Amino acid sequence: MNTEINGPVQPGSYWCEAVAEGPVYGVGRTARYVLGTFRTISPVLAVRWLGGQALWIVDRLDPDPHRSAWVQPSMRLPHTPGPDHSAELRAWYRDQQGQRAAHAHLKNGHPLLVVVPDADCTYTLSVRPDPERGTAGLRRRPSP
């Protein structure tokens, strides 16, 4: 951990990424697709962006049966066989205590990584402190 006399060194910015990685069928290789990127100076906004990306991914892979208009009550199962990574990711997003711990983790200069395996792909959501970049690469709104 980077420390100074007055405490931890605050990173200048945070680099956020959502990535999908999986096999390319027929060629024996793995492909990496960047689904989205974001840079911010706030650990709160970084975790919020990560949560938004997590929900975007799981809503496309496995729509929430309690909110989806096309899922009829008879189609809802009380328990899904096997691990339900989408439900786990939704629970991570809703966990307020976990969100506060993630903010503190980032604020102390540590990276945050959320890895979600799927049947044929792995989704990785990450936030890395970027002390070198600082706020120089961020666009600011003009003041009124």
C-alpha cells in the first residue's frame, strides 16, 4: 500500500473496464471483447458504473424473471439447478455494505475485480486506480 506521513496516497483517477472473454469456436483461440470503459476521479462513481455494467450484462444474459414482462408466473422456477451467477451479481449490486467496502478498497489504492463466469464466456468488471493519469485526462464541464 502506498502511504505518506499523512495516510494513503489518493489516486488521481480510476480506470474502469467491462470485458468479455471466451473461446472462438473452430479456431482454438480465445477472444477478448471490451464491452465498455470509463474513467472518473471518484471511487463512488467508479463502483456505480461497475454496477450499471453488471446489470446491463446480466439483463441481457438472464433477464430478471420478477421484472421481465415476457416471463409468465408458471415459467418461474423456485430454484434454478446449478450456480446462478446472474442472481449473485444482482445481489452484489444491491449489497450496500459491500458497495461501501468497495469504495474504501478503491480509495486505499487497491484495484477492484468482479469476475462472472458464464457457460461459454467470462465477464470481468474491473476498476484500477491510476495515480499517474490524475485528472489531466478528464474532460471538465465549463462553469456557467
